[in-house]
Amino acid sequence: MKHRTSMVVLLGALVSLGAWAQEPLTAVPEPFQRFDPASPFAISYADLDVLLKTMVVDVGRSNRDKADPTQAKVGTRMKMSVNRSTISEGNRFYFEEFKGNEDNQKLLLSMRSSLEQIPSEVPLEYLSRNEQLAYWLNLYNVTLLGEIVKVYPQRSLKKLLTGRNSILAQKLLTVAGIPLSLNDIQYTILKQNYNNDPLIMYGLYQGIIGGPNIRKRAYTGANVYRLLENNAVEFVNSNRGTYAESEDVFRVSSLYERNAGYFSNFDSDLNAHLLKYIEGDERARLLANPRIKPNIEDWTVTDVYGTYRDIGASSSTSSAALLDAVQNVFGGGEGGNVATSGNLSAAASQVQAKSPVLDRFSPEMLDYLHEIKAKEAETNLSRGTVTVEELGTAEEQKQQQERDPESDRDQ
């Protein structure tokens, strides 16, 4: 009876732990709170740059024109139902190249895994706030891409992105040992660490036409705010972002309603936010203080061919294009490029992440981190506290012990 009771208690504890792990974060976890404003170090996203440059089609700024009505294809009376005001807007991603292509899917997964592991190897507190922001945006976007690839060619992503079972609410990631959902990243870590700045939401790709653009390059600490501003201007000045319905009603994207937490007084705060970026006739309409109506929506996936339209841009359509492009950059061809996390093995076109995390940092940064860890260990020893593990290989740790043979005896 005692054993049965113990088992019930244990099972109850495990259930409670599982439920807790699925609860949304309400505060930024300790490993993600601090930063170094003077940090000179940056994370390399060379592999992600290749992915985005190869797979993203930039359709340019919206001219607010409506697309022509769709026509039934030859031999059928069926035609695609589209939102003509928004269907020609928003950058596109070649999701088509991932359908049934295990090599491309593995490449995407290896990038996500590499980014997910960074804070376990290199604490984010050693990076600047801008560098951390770029990290979270890239991790969010790569993770979302991977989830969309799993359901593609599903055309509407509304069920995937909304509701209690939304992929945004699921604990898809484990960063520095902490289970995280994409909502945790957006509404807790980014919202609290960046002073509730609504500009952040323009960097969080949603995979749908009705959301902010995916860029043709990764975010970095150096470019992150410039790219966010560009995305804000593009989105606000598009039909999927804003549209004056009449003198009294000004329609805006439902994205703003889903992010109402950024606007404590929704109408007035959103009005002020939009006026920072809106241009042309719509600006004059907004200045008249009409009633804001957040009901513009387009949940269509941002693929290239699924909407049966001609974007008019060029990009490789070979199913091997992505692997070839990454191989050219990271495969040790002419010029002897140094690999980051995206190294590819030529054998059987299998994607392998060699040195998936530490190669994202320069040797100078790793030396600096080693020095910091050594000082922390020395300080902790003198205070009788737990030693912080050093960053590095087992061989490096062995060499450190040989240089300081007293350390083991002190412990």
C-alpha cells in the first residue's frame, strides 16, 4: 500500500511538472535577463543568410493595387479564391522546395538546433541587447519555418497559428535548459527586455501574407533595428497592413489586435504608432482620427506557386538549389571559406551540423569567454561557492587543471 501511495504521489508530481512546463512564461527567466552593453562580440548567421538569400523572393513595396480576378484553369470550372487586395503583397518563401525533400528539411532542422544550443554554450549575458534581439528573432523565424514545412502544402495557416493548440503556444524549444514556446519569446522575453516596443513584432515572421515580411538576410546586432524599421514601413504602407475604408473607418491588420499588449490605449496608441511609418493618402486619412477597425486578414501561406500567380522575380527552382548554394559557401571551395554551423557533407547529400554552436563565434570571442569563466571559477573558489563550468573541450579543461594543480585539492 505504501508503494502504491508513493507511486501515485510520484505520478502526480510528474503530471504537475508537465503542466507547469506547458504554462506560458510570465517573467523573463534569469539566464535571459542580463546583457553587456559594451560587448564587441557577434553571432555568425552565414548559414541562415544562404538559406534566406536562396529561398526568399522579395516582391518589393506594395503599390496598393488590387490583383486581377483569378481565372478558372483550362478544363475545369474551379478557380482559386484569393484576397485580391493582398494576394500580390509580402515576400515569399520557397516552401515548395522542402515538400518531400529530406535533405532540405534536415538542413533547416540543423540550423534551428544550432541556434537553440547557443545560450547553453555561450551565455547571452556576454552579448549586447541588439545582438540578443537578433538572436531571438532568428531563432523564432527558423523555428516557425520548420513547423510550416511540416504541414505544407496546407494553404491557410489560421488553425496552425491561432487557438489553444497553436504552434505558437507549444513548448517547441529548450533554450539554456528552459522550455520555451514562440509566444514565450515574443510576449515575455522580447516584450519585457525591450520595453514593450511594438517595432519588435515586425521581425517575427508568421508565414502568412497577412503578417510581416521574411527578409532575404538574417538579423544581426548591427542591422536589426534598420531591418525592423524597413519591415514596419513596408507593412504599414500595404493593403494587408492598413486601409482607409471611409472617412470614418480606418481598417488595420488583425496583427495589431493580436498584439494589443503593445498598445495600452489601443486606438490612440496604435494611431500614434502607425503615424511614425504611414505615408501618402492613407496618412492624411489617419490624421483625421477615424475609428480603427482591426479586421484585415490574409492567412494564406507565403509560398511561391501555391497561389497560382506570377511574381515576376527570379530564383532557383531546382530541388537541389538550397543544398548547392550552401555547399558553395561552406563546402571549402575556392577561397577556403570558414564554416559556421551549416557545414554540409557531400556524401549522399546528407546535411550534417559539424561544430554546430561554437563555430558561430570568432576565436577572439571564445578566448575572451574562457578568460571570463576562469575568473568566475577562481572567484567562486575563493568564496567557497560552486564553480562555474568552463566553456571548452575536455582537453582544454585538462590543460587548465595541469596549469593549476591546486584547484582540485581546493575543492
